[in-house]
Amino acid sequence: MGQFIPLSVPNLKGNELAYVTEAIQTEWVSTAGTYVNDFEKGLADYVHVPRAVACQSGTAGLHLALLTCGVKKEDEVIVPTLTFIAAVNPVKYIGADPIFMDCDDTLTIDPIKLRCFCEEECIVSQEKLINKKTGKHIKAMVVVHVFGNIADMEQIIEIAKQYHLKVIEDATEALGSYYQQGKLKGQFAGTMGDIGVYSFNGNKIITTGGGGMIVSKNTEYLDRCQYLSTQAKDDTLYFVHDEVGYNYRMTNLQAALGLAQLEQLETFIRTKQDNYFKYKKEGIELLSFREGIRSNYWFYSYWTEQRDLLMNYLNEKEIQVRPIWKLIHTLKPYQECQSFRIDKALLYYEHILNLPCSSNLTQENVATVITAIQSFS
Ligand SMILES: *Cc1c(COP(=O)(O)O)cnc(C)c1O
């Protein structure tokens, strides 16, 4: 039996131990401490924005982002169906309703269908997009940059402007991806919409165990996120709270890990990129990332006609592979929600397997996976 090859696991061989040890030795382990500020500053610099707000998870970040964009329980929010459920659940935390959209061939939200939906199923009244079917105000959309791709932000930003939608970027899987060409050249996933969110969960490209970060060009939004993430405290001495807040702030321990990880992010991306092209060179048909972007190569998507057979075959060889997420509009909590002409997502759901992509995969690991796939027939 060979060595187990996991799908995506943390890589903690840099300054992680030193920084976490320092946080413990100085006894700054909670939400105050210099690592939180340093990590925020470091990440903001990396994606070329003035400021970032650290929080407990990507999910918490998305919840804060929706609240900050003014989404209320009587509103609706456009979301993709092909993504991890944490992109959609925060809409429900607020009590608002999601409307599900299809994907394009990059697995991200299809801008053509998005425009069709706005044109055909909605009306614009007093600068508000109103869903004809429900009469409700569609206030925002969550755009997910699936697997390190970037959604078609040129089109999406234009549509959002025309139809008065706030754009929340779920960049939890795409930290480090940026446009290399076009109108948005140089802009990073997460920084193009109204507000963007990263995740540092254990399987993401860098990890803090669990954690998230919110970015925006709008500093009022960031102030609001920070305020809500720290229990909406209006007076720090007398503990006056004018609103119901949340305990969503990142801890110094998490941030110590995060800072050490951030130092290695570009190295991780280079390794992932190398391995991606190694698979491709040996004839493994991985989906391409969008043209004109530098992807972070977070996850590799392999198209197969025999998804479950191949999955079982590889799992038996101790190679962890996984199908993509069951489409959210088909899941129990969301079956009654509105969805719009979803077909492509279904096809990708039925055919894609994610292959091992950790930044600490060895050359032998990659060769083992390639040989195993080639031996399957
Ligand atoms: C990981 C992920 C999240 C949630 O991030 P957490 O930090 O695990 O809460 C949200 N959306 C997508 C698409 C993700 O992959």
C-alpha cells in the first residue's frame, strides 16, 4: 500500500511555530495583539488595498459583508448554485432569500444568464432591482471565484452598475488570483466589487486553522465590519452597545499563523502552478483557468466520464479525490428557492473530480497520481 496522498492539506514549514510561540510567550492570544494588525496590513498590501479586517472565518466575513451591504430579511440576493454552501448560508442567517444562478465554463457565475435574469425576470424601479415573481428587492449578489478562478468581473461589475446590485466577492478560494490583462489588469480577486472576503480554513491556500479577512475600497464598510465583528461596542469603558453585534474578530494566535503563511503564499502558488502543469503535460485533462488571469491554482478540476468509478479506484489507491459540491439549489434548505436556467452546473457537477493539489505534494506524489489515472480504464 502506498503512502496516502490527501486532496488539500496545510503546509506549515515557515515561521508558523516561531510566531505562534511568540504570541504564547507574550501571552497575547486573544483578539488584541500585534499579529492581528500585522496580518491585516500584510494581506491588504498583498492585494493592493489600503486596509483589511480580520475575522473568525470566511463564513463570518461573508455574513458581515452582507450586513454591511444593507441586506435585510425582506431582501433577495443572487448567488451561484455551484459552490460551497458557506457562500449562501449567510444570506439565510439574515433571513433573506437567495436566487440561484448557473455557471459558465470557468465554473463561476454565468454573466450572460445573470443579465438575462435581470432583464427578463426583474424590473428596475426607483434605482432598485425588483424581482417580478416575488415583488422583492434584490439588493446584492455573491460572486464566488471558484477554485482559484476569477469570475467574469468586467461583465459582472457592468451588470451590477446597471441593475443597482451590490457585489460581494467570495474570494475565499482565490487569494492571490489577479487579472493580467484587460480593464481590470492588476486587480486581485476580492478587491473589485463592493466588498470581498478571504478564508483561512485548513484546506485553503493559506490557513490560520480557521479565519477570514474582509477587504473593500470603502473604508466605511470596513469600519462597519470591524464594529459588528467586535460586539458593536460603542463605548469601550461603559460597554454601551447601540446594535446587536457579533463575536467574529480573529485572535492573535490565528493571526500569528496567518502572517507566517502569508510570507509563503507566492511560493505556494508557484508550487501549485508547477504541479498543475505537470499533470497537464502528462495528458491529464484539467480544466483551464480563465484566460488573462494569474490564478492561484488552488484546486485542480479533472473532467471524467466516469466520476464515481474513477473516484473509488483512486481512493482505493490511497489517493484522495473528490467530486465537486452537490448543487446548492438541490439541497434541502434551498429546494424551494428560485433558480434560473441551471444546466451547465449540473453537467460539471456530474463530471468533475478534484485531484490532489496541496502545496506540499512531492514530485513522486504527483507522478503517483498521474500513473494511477493513466492505469484506470
Ligand atoms: C471555504 C469557503 C467558504 C467559507 O470559509 P470558512 O473560512 O471555512 O468559513 C465560503 N465560500 C467558499 C466558496 C469556500 O470555499
